Amino acid sequence: MYQENTQIHEQFLRLFTANEAAIRAYVRRLVPLRDDAADVMQDISLVLWKKFPELDEPDGFRKWAFVVARYEALGWRRDKARGRLVLADDVLEMVADESAQHEKQLAVQRETLENCLEQLPDEQRTLVLEAYRPDACIQGVANQSGRTVGAFYQWLHRMRLRLRDCTRRTLQAEGLL
């Protein structure tokens, strides 16, 4: 029994870890605020774990997780229905459908961007990632880079263009754009 539970736990963790970025990106498209999306993700992970024994095919984990995510986002929406930043149910359904349809393409784009980031020198990659952390202070990152805030924004703009061009070139070379 213990070994069986351990195997189930390991299988869940492997599948969840492999798909977490895609699930999180999907949730971010359905839930407007980052903090709310993080809360919804916690709920999703709990539901996925509790219902994992009901999953028939491990190959269908991502699709199943998206269905759970959709319902959790709808539940969040009902709880926050009086807020100004909440989408109407029909709009949320439309966004959820569109997001699910484009997930493969978005996953390829995310992976390509990560590969392009890896090609940057360590110092540049670190600064770009620091600038886009949720709690980033641009003044602090600019100081870390040895630039003024204005100069850092210009540098960051050039880095974004460089990453965009790298991503486009890679996707075009692979026939995906």
C-alpha cells in the first residue's frame, strides 16, 4: 500500500511538474491579476491531486488539468463577481476555449523564448529575468546593472527586441511561424 501511494505521488508530481508552466499560463489568461491567479493555481493543484486517481490516461493529464483550471477559474469568478476586474462568464468561456486551442503553439513559443534567453550571457539573462520578476523594483535592477533607470529601460527594450528576433528566427527556421 505504501509503495503504491508513493508511485501514485511520484507519477502525479512528474505530470504536474511537466505541465505546471502551461497550466499557469492558461490560468493567467483567465484570471486578470497575478495574485489571484496564484491563488487559483493553488486550488487547482489541490483539486488535481485529490482527483488524480480518477484520471484514466496519464497522457491526457494536460487536457484534464485545463478542464479543472477552467472550472476553478469560473469558481473564482463567481466568488469575485462584484469586482471590477472580473470577466463575464461568456467572455471567460471564450478566452478559455481560445487558450486551450492555442496551447501547443504557446508552449512552443515559451520553449523557444527560454532557449533564446539561455543564449544570452549570464549577466544579461539575470538582469532580464530580474526585471520581470513579479515583485521587481526597476530602480534596484538598474542599480545592479550599473545604469540609470532611463538607460536600463533602453537596454531592456533592446534586449526584448533581441529576444523577439531570436524567437521569430527560430520559429521561422522550424516552419512554425
